Amino acid sequence: VSVGDAVASLFGMRDTGAISAAEELAAAYEAVDLVMAKIEGRNIANQIQLSKNKEIIEDLTKTEEERINASNESSKLEQKNIADTIAANEKALKIAEKELKSQRSLAAEIKNNEKVIKSFGGTVELWMEKRGVDVKLWEKKVEEALTAIQVTENQSYDQTKDRENEITSIKSTNIEKTATAQTNAIAASKTEKDNAAAA
């Protein structure tokens, strides 16, 4: 690499796409933010239906089928939002990983040209700052995206388990109601027989 090429590269003179790459990065994150905002808006809108479903689920005068259908509908609403959130976080992860790779490459390029930088009285750190290189920032963004995905996957698991338990509870309540009705019917029949025998 000639000194001229190294200097041109370090100053970003040959990187005519640097501004468009930054704009592209910002646009990609903005698209993810828009998707997350839509998911949040849908989440808020779903709260009305989730509340109605909760009332049905807790209403012991409703049939087992009505209560299970309400639970299943709530589960579908929750799982749709979770799936969309995971997809958005995976997109954010890909963006961060791509930028981290680019940042590492640029950092390596600057470090490889340390002699040229020093000949101009600069330091590697200063050049990294001038070129906007922040590998640690992008490592953190990758980690944040991975954490967000894990948290959302855990939410999905927890909500699925909660809904399974809810359906089990609905079915056991119905079994208890049936058993109580049978016991009451037997007791009423016995009382009837006892009253008939006494008369």
C-alpha cells in the first residue's frame, strides 16, 4: 500500500460511500424502530381484548368451551406480538453484527497504518475517533440485541406455560363442578327416597 493510498483511506477520501453507509445504517435502525412501535401499538390495542378474555376465563358461569376459546385467543394475540418482537430483534442483531464487522475491519485498517498516522503526528486512537470507529459500542449493541431476543423467547415460554396452566385450571374447575352437581343430585335423590320411605 502506498503512503498516498494509506493517507487517502485514513482520511476517508476514498470512502465515498461512508455517508451513504451511515445513512443506510440509520435507516435500517429506523425501520426496526418503526416495527417495534407498531408492535407496541398493537400490544396496547390488544389489552382491551385481553381484558375481555380474562373476564370470560374467570367467569365460572361461562361454559368450558367459551373459557378455553378466550384463553386460546389471548394466547394467539400474545404469541403474535412475541414472534414479531423476536423477528425485529433478530433484524437489529443482523444490523449490529454487520456494523461490528465493518468497525473491526476499519479499526484493523487504522492500526495497520500506525506508522503513517504517527508520521502526521497523530495517534491510532485519534484516527479511530475521527473515523467514528467504536468497536466496543457495536459489541454492546450486539449483546443488547442477543439479550432482547433471549428475554422475549423467555416471555414466550412463560406465557405458553401460563396459558397451558390456565386451560388445565379451566378443565379441572369444570370437573369439580360436574362432580359437585353429581354429588348434589345423588344427595337430592337420597333425600327424595328417604322422604318417600318416611311418608
